[in-house]
Amino acid sequence: MTRLKRVQKKLKLFTFSSLAAAAVCGPMGAEATEGALGRPVAGMSVLSGIGIVPPEPMTIVSLQQIYIDGTISASRGVPVAGKTSLGLEGQLALTLATIEHVWGGIGGWDFASAITVPYVWEEVTGTFSVGPASRSTSDRVSNLFDLYFTPIVAGYHFSQTDHIALSFNFWAPTGQYNSHDLANASLNNWTFVPQVAYTKIVPKYGLEFDAVLGLQFYTRNNATDYQNAPLLTLDVMGLKKFANGVGVGLVMGTVQQLGKDTGPTADKLDGFVGRDFSLGPIVTYDTKINGKHPFSASLRWVPTIASTNRLKSTTSIQATATLAF
């Protein structure tokens, strides 16, 4: 049996863990961008088998639900709606539907593409100075969010237990946007996300280790003349998987801003540089429907441990379900 065939045979046990992995790595979340409601959520992008691109052609569908409820202290200024709010409160529910197609492989590499359609419900409350006084204002939106595209994912299997996946992803400003609204169904910019993911499997002990490292590059929001600085994101996860398909583990994530935001509002806030760190548990379940269609589900709670210029949340929950055909 050739090395490639041995790897493919082994991966049949794991492909359902990596369903739609590339396409769900960039949900909208809380970051030190304009409005403090940006793209990534610390601890939400890493999935079981994230570094594995299945070696056989297949179609994968995925559904994700994310809920965040967080605040930024009133002692901090927050750029939103072209103004500066004294602190911020935000609640966000995001539903992401993803379809991914695995094309097959060539030269030891396996390839896939995907598209994600997100729907967002968001409520934001800000406090603004009105002369010597201040006034709180709330806004709410419920609509389709910016589309997320993954033109290419390339996976390589170093062995039956070590895997890497390289991907290029981008957000398109397709959602409705009004520069005067506190809550919007778009960031009104293009965001480009090169990413590398890694999976290590230790079958003897039923252990799995996953990591995702990404960079996010934003174009300028021309409606408010706000330029978000690049972000570095890193999520890691350790899982213990049992014979009945259940897995339990721990997720850690961080978002680090590389440089200062720029623009009239950002300059007043010294670049509004942000970072955060999140940590929490995850439960997974893997099985096959009708004995042949891989199905994977997970539930995690990843609250914010430390945060600067980002929404600090004790309620950061994600549920996922994926199915392959």
C-alpha cells in the first residue's frame, strides 16, 4: 500500500471532524476596529481537524450559531458611527451557513473551496457627550451580513497524524451599511485573511491538538475615513476523544492588533489599539448518518479573560453542526 493510500485510509476516520473548517474561521465578533464590532472572535475559529483537507471529493454543509454579550468600560472612548462613544455595550447573534466542496488532490496536496452566508442580529448601546451632559443611544439591526469567501484551501498530510492546511479567505462588503447607525449589517470594507491551520492526532491516547494562525488586512471604510490596522489571530485547542464519539477539551484564543487604526476618529483615540485573550471548554460529537455520511457537532463557551479596546464578554457561545455527502 502506498503512503498516499495509507493516509487516505486513515483520514476516512477523521474527515468529518474537519468539515467546513476553512470557511467558518472568520465570524463577525468584537475587536478593536471601528465600532469595536469587527470580524474575528477569539477562540471561535479553531475546529476539530482544522488542519485536515479530506483527500476524496465531497460536498460539506455547515451551520454555526454564535452569541456574544459584552461591554467596553465607559472610561474608554470607542469609535462608532463616525463619533466617539464613552464605552459600549453590545449583544450579537450570528448565524453562518457554509457550503464547501473538496475537489480532490494532486502532487500530495488536497484542495477545497467554500462560501459562507451570515445572518446577523445585533444591538449596540453607546453614550455620547451632548454639551456638558451625556446621552445613551441604542440601535438594532437584523439582516444578512457580509459574505465570506474561501476561494482556495490547500491541505498537505505529513503523515497519518500530522496535517496542515493553507487558505486564502476574504469578506466582501455586501451587507447594508449606514455610517450614521450604531448597529450595521456590514463593516463597509473588504477584509483579506490568509491563514494556516495545523492538526496533530495521537490515536494511542485518543488525543488531538489543533491550531489556527491568521492575519486580517482591512481596506478603508470610505464612508467614515476609518482604516482598521491589521490583526493577528491565534486559536488553539486540545481534545480528548472517546470511542463513543464524544470529545471534551479546552480552547484558547487571542486577537492582537498590529499597529494603530488611522483616520480622524482613530487619531483622537491614539489609534484605538486592541487585544484580548479568551479561554473555555468545548464538547464535540462525531458519528456517521446511515453509516456513510460523516456528521460532527460541537458546543463551546469561551469567555474573555483579558481585553483592551474590545468587547469583554462572559457570554461567548458557539454551536456548530456539519454534514458531508
